[in-house]
Amino acid sequence: MTLLDATIALLLTAQIHCSDKAIKATAKRCAQRLPRSKRDLMFSIIDSAEPLKLVRYIAENLD
């Protein structure tokens, strides 16, 4: 899995489920599959108080 795959999974989860719990669960699953050097974003989402807002912010600021 690449960081792009994980980001797409998070964006889909936000669009389909719209819940913090679902986004945290997806981030945990993705973090397990990513290389250690790419896990920072997933851990930031897991530790966030409002992961849905964070994922929406990331979606708005994609290049």
C-alpha cells in the first residue's frame, strides 16, 4: 500500500460513513499496511480529536 492508496481510502471513508469512528478505524488499518516512514499522517488522524474535519481539510488542500 502507498500513501496515496491510504489517502484515497480515508477520503472514501469520509464520503461514505461521515463518522470519526470509521475514519479512525480506516487510518489504523492503513497504518498497519504502510511502511514505517509513511505512517505519520495516519497517526495524526488517529490521535486527532476530530478526524473527520482533518480528512476534509486534507481533501480541500490536495495539489
